[in-house]
Amino acid sequence: MEAPNELWEWLRLLNRRKALIVSCGLVAVALMALIIAQATPMYKASARVMLDTRTYKPVSTEAALSGVDPFNMGAIQSELEVIQSEFLIGRVVDKLGLANNPEFNGTKPPGFIDSAFAPLRELWATGISTLLAPPQQPAAQPSRTSRAAEESDPRRRAAIGYVSGHLNVTLLGRTFVILVTVESPDGAMSARIANAVAEAYLADQIDSKNEANRRATEWLEQRLAELRRNLQVAEEAVAAYRRDKGLAGSPEGTMSSQTLQDLNSKYVAARTKRIEREARLVALSRASLNPGEIANIAEVAGNTTLAALRIQDVDLTRKLAELSATLGDKHPKIIQARNELAAVRARFISETQRITLAVRAELDAAKAEEDELKELVDKAAVVSGTASQYEAEQKQLEREAQSNRTLYESFLTRFKELREQQDIQRADARILAYAWPSGAPSSPNYKTGLMAAFVIGCLLGMAGAVAAEKLDRVFRSAAQVEEATGVGVLGMVPEVKGAPANRSNVVGHVLDNTTSPAAEAIRAVFTAISLGSLDRPPRVIAVTSSTPSEGKTTFVASLGGLLTKMNASRRVLIVDLDLRQARMSAALGLKDRGGTIDDYLMGLKTLEECTSRHDLSGVDYILARPNTPNAPEILESHAMKAALATFSERYDLVILDGPPVMAVSDARIISRLADYTVFIVQWAKTPREVVKSALGALLGVTNHVGVVINRVNLAKHARYGYGDHGDYYSRYRGYYGAGPEAPANTAARTPLKLAKR
């Protein structure tokens, strides 16, 4: 059922743009008709050149005889480029005298089309082509650069450019036959040029081989003399090194590898000992912050004195409780019991500190031992490396001498072969068929040109209509989100217009304009969540998104504030659980964070000390501290679960502001703790792949997930006509009592309070 709907959408898109598509086709036809009317009839002629695939080897080396490997497609393509090269075409131009022909040298008056496009061609030739063209390599053949005077002739350059632009060199199917095709206004001249190009290619092959052989021979002569000197110097260096160093055997008195291995083993043992002491010291330091965990430390559990003190602490605590039940706080026995308990606890702390100092002393000793062994290992490594230095240097000199000897012999053999091959060069191709003049023009083809222009114009128009739709990789409607993810959309929240960009001003704007589209949309999200689970309405709602800056914190602050402001009897608590960024204070416009959620979980402050009330809306909130260490451990702790249970008992609704899903794993932990998870997607910004990945991660831990499309641009959304929540807000904006342009006095309205039954 999805394919027909998708096809219908494509047809609707093309139908909406049919005027653009047809217009592009007609414009293309008109331009093509104008170009064809001004075009000059052209005639083609083709000559055929076949690469020689026979293996002709009078001597052992083939390179000097045949420069083309016919079974190497890269080599064949290189030969095609040689035929089209400027140097070879210059030979043809000189041979046929094309520099004096007005059809080729550029002196013929241009037609209307050529005159119209002359500025564009000049711009291309002077600037753009120079920037886009690859850097030119210097010519490899000296003979091809010795005619600077002739090549500077502008008429000759124009003739070369004309022939190059109308020359086509291709392979004929899967054969080794090269088809040389030339197009010009004169059929006979086309045949002459094609034949001249084929003959110039064969002549160039022989000239190139002779020149390459001559240069290779000269270079080899110079190289052989240099290699001979290098070989002599290398052999003398080996003999001198043996004589100077007296390398009759291995060096004596060197550090053995076994000794170095023993030192390394001791160093590893010392390092392990030091790490173990550090771990014990860290455990004692952490236990000092939480006395309830100090009994788990080995040094404390095995200390008889501390065990006795702990027993006395328990007895005195019980005794004090019994006396407090019958006697007053000022009774001498109560005072005596308290003093004894304080003395026992002081002795316990003193004994614990003594153990810590002992462990620290052991750690210092382990560090000193590790540093000493590290120094011995470094010295042993230096001594062991120096022991084999002489032998390694000798082998290096011997390898250099052997390499020079091998290279010299190879160059000498190659030099002798080239000397024998100087007079037996031949071309690697032959002319299979000469070109003949054509009786009918090859271009222009009127029917084909006009039809192709119309088709191409229509295709360009279709591409322009489809490109925007295909390249759009963001979500713009609820249907797109539900189709791509399979998760229902709770609502679409319009973007707040006219409010400054910072979070507190956006939240304040929403709370001041409680009947605006944004406020109505936020309340509609909560209504959708409540109606979706009437049997057990969620008490704890988590809010997250896939990436930062999608408006989840602003949404949480606005939702909690609206629910409290519109119903004063509803008790709502906002808890900032984004322990990495903690931006809820900015959304609520607060400067002082006060008690934070980590303070409450660690028992440093009570719930009343950590809970505050927002002045504008009356919602209660608990903030978080930025960059809280061990955030996942805190969220997965039993204290966190107990805290959420306490929040649910005291409040009708608890809203948790979580971090983004793709950034850290905290959001999945929070979603598992909540009754329902709201996933924020920013309209026309968050990529679809990112949203699907984030929702997949959430659905792996909970099934109660709903999507909210946030910050919808109503003006742009109305152009698509999706018919979803955003389309409703944009079409019926006047239905609401206050919108983004509402007067300022609407903020002063007192919210209605529901009567308690």
C-alpha cells in the first residue's frame, strides 16, 4: 500500500510543476532552433589505424622496439591522447598549410551565434579555464619545444585549436583499431586531415623511439661512470671499517639480554606494587567521606583496635538511646554517655588516620623503588644497544657495496642492449584504411536536435521540481515522523516569534501568553499523554532529544510552568537530570542554583533545601550541577530510584529534563526510570537518520515513547499543506485569544483555579 501512495505523491509534485517543466522544454527548443539556424553544415571523414599486436623480438629487450603494449588498456588510451596532442596536430597543420586557410585560422567572419557567445568564450579562455585546468608538465621531447617562433603565430594556434576541437579519436569496439574522425565544412579537407593525422602518428612513433634511445644511451653512459665510482668507494669503505674496528668477533663485556630482561621484570613488579598501594590509598580516602563503607577496607576490617572501637560505638549509641527515652537531655548520665561516645569516635578517626599515613608511607617507598629500577633499565638498554652497533654498521656498509655492484651490472647490461637496438626501430601501428570524402553533411540534425532539446529541457525542469524534495533530509510533518520511525506524534509546538533567543525569555513569553498557539500545543502534548494511558496516567515523564539545542529544556520549563499556572491545585516538579550541561536554570531565568539533585542524592541536603519554586509560574524545581562526575552511576543508583518514588508521592507530576540520546547514555537510563518519555525533534533541522537512531536506542529500553515536533515555523509549514497539527495552527491562528503578536496586557490575566471536590 505504500508504493501507490508514494507514486501518487510524485505525480502530484510533477503536476504542480508542469508549467515549469513545459516552459523549460520550450525554451530549450527555441534556443536549439536558433543555434541550428546559424550553424554551418559539417562533413565527417574517418581513417583507421590498427595497433600492431605481433611480438617482434630480434633481441632480448622489447622496450626499445615496441612502446605500446596492446593488451594494456591504459597504454592504448595513452596512444589515443598522443594522436590528439597539440604537437602532432601542429605537424598536420604545417603539412597541409591550414594556418593560411580562413576556415581554420580564425579569420573567417563569425556568425550570429558565434558573436553572441564570444564574450563567454573569451572569459573562459582568459580566466576560468586557467583556474580549472591541471598544471602543465614540461614537454618530454626537446624536439617538440624547439619551434617556439612557429608556435607563437596566432593563426597557427587558431588552426591547431580548430582541428583539435573537431578531431575525435576512439577505439572501434573491442578491437585494436583506432578510428580517427575529423569534421570540417569541406568533406575533402576532412579526409585529408584525417589521413595526415594517421601518417603523423606513425612518424611520431618512430621519431620518439629514436630520440628516446639516444637520450637513454647518453644517460646510461653518464650513469655508468658514476656507479663505477660509487662501487669503488663503497668497497674501500668496507675494508677500511673492518681494519679500523678490528671486527674479528663479537664485542666483549656487553650487557646480556638476560640481565635486561631481569631488570624489566623487577621494574614491572615494582610498578604493580606502586599501583596497588595507590588503589588502597584511594579506597581509604573515599571511605573517609562515607564512614559506612570504611568497614570494607582490608586494613580497617583486620584491625582489632578499630573493631573494638566500633563495638563500643554501637553499645554507647544503644545506651544513649535507652537513657534518652527515660531521662532528660541535661541528666548527668545522658551527658556522660554522650562524652564517652564522642571520645570513642575521636579515637576511631585517629586510628583510621594512622592507617592512612602507614599506607601513604608504603606508597612513597614503592614509588622510590620504581624510579630506581626505571633508571637501571634505561642504563641497561643503552649499554645493550651499543654492544651491537659496530656489527650493524659493518653490515650496512656491506649491503651498500653489494647494492652498488648489482646496480652497476644491471646498467651495464642495459647499455649494451640499447647500443645493439639503435638501427632497428619500427612503428607500433599501421594504417588500415584511409579516409574518403563524405557526400552528405553529418550535422546539424534538425529533428534529433529539436527533440533532444525538448527532452533535455523537460528533464531539467523535472530535476528542479524533484531536487528540493529528494534533498530534504529533515522532518516537516507528523506523518513523515510516524512513517519513518513508527512512533506516534503527540503534537507540534510552533516556534515563538518575537521573543529573544535565550531560553528564559522564550519560557517567559509562553507563560505570559497562555492562550498562544505555542502554549496550546504544549498543553495538547500533555493531554495526548494522559489520554493515551487512562488506566494509569504517568506520574514521571522524561523529556529528551537526539542532539543538543532542539529545545527540550525550554519545553520542560514551559510544560511544567503552564500546567501549574493553569491549575494551581496541580503539584508539578521539574527535575534537571542533564548532569552534563544543566541548563534548566537558564531556562527559568535563575542566577543561583541553590541545592542540586546530586546534593540530595548524596544526603548533603534535604529535599526541602534542594527544592525551589518558580516565581512566574509557581512550579517547583530541582536543578543540577554542570559537569557532575559519574553521571551514569548516579542515575542508576538506588538513591535515584528512591528519590523518584518520593517525588511521585509528594507531587502529581514529575518532569525529568534529560540529556540528548546521541550524546551520552544518560537519556536511556532516565527513560527506563520514567513512566513515559517525550522525544523532542526540531522541525526542519534534525536529520532523519539521527532521529531514527536515537528513537531506536530509546525503544530498546522502554515502549512508552512519544514524539513532539518542536519550533515549527508556521509560515513555512503552511506552504506544504500537510494537514497536521502545524497546519491547523497556521490556518486557524486567529482562533486563539493570544498569539505571538498578542498585546502586553494579556500577561497580567489571572489564571483560573479549579474548585476542589
